[in-house]
Amino acid sequence: MKPYKKPEFHFVRNTGGLSGEEIARLSDDELTEYLKKDSCAKEKKKYCIRPGFIVREIAGEYTIIPTDTESLISNAIMAPNDSAVFLWRAFEQPATIEDVVIKGIQKYDVAEETMRNSTERFVRDSLRYKILEEVDENEKEMGRTEDSGSGVHTE
């Protein structure tokens, strides 16, 4: 018997150059090759906030406190603005950049390009400081799901 997986889907931006109609006409083998292209593979990467951070809201202001020794920011408290808190919250569970861009343009009055640039910068900087990590499907299936928690604490 197969283990149950929580139903989910993620938005993946089509960067391979074909229209939706052209993609629909591909054979299964052609579609498999198309999706293996580097541009499509990059879009499917999922990221998640690493365990070891506590987010607190005090009097309407947020603070992020690193609690592990692996983070490159170990002796400081981060004071994010509302937009940074949105990005943080969006990546508390595994998500693609496109997932977060879509959520952002639904929540804020912002151009898609601005939201995409901000999200990509957040991912790039957070990976560099070991705040965010790339999550592969095997790791996710082994327990990093919404039901089991990501190790990120909110108070």
C-alpha cells in the first residue's frame, strides 16, 4: 500500500519557449524531455526556511531570532519589514519561487516583475546566509510536510 501524500500543486513558470498549446501537443516522451530542460528544472526547485529560527510579533513589529549554530547569522536579531515577513511566511513550507510570486501579486499592489525580483533576491540572499534551503522531494516525503512542521517556530 502506498503512503498517503497531502495533495498539492505548485506553479511552474514556462520558460522553455513553447506555448501552452504547443506543449499540449507534445508526446509523452517529448514532454518528458521538455520538462528536463534546465530552465524548467530550475523553476521546479522548492525552498523552505531552515529549522532553527523563531519569528515573533511584538506590538506589531516582527523579529526573527536564529537559535541554531549553523546559521551564518548567529549573534543577531533580524527586524524584517512587512514584505520580508510575507516572504518568510511564504517559505515556511516548501514552495517554488513562482508559488510565492503568485501569492505576492495576489496580496500586494505590485508589478509581477517587482515581486519576482524581490522573491529571487530573498531566495539568493537567504541561501547564502543559510536561512533558506533547497528541499528535494525525498526529504519532503520523509517528514518535512505541513502536518509535521518545518522546525520554524512562531510565537
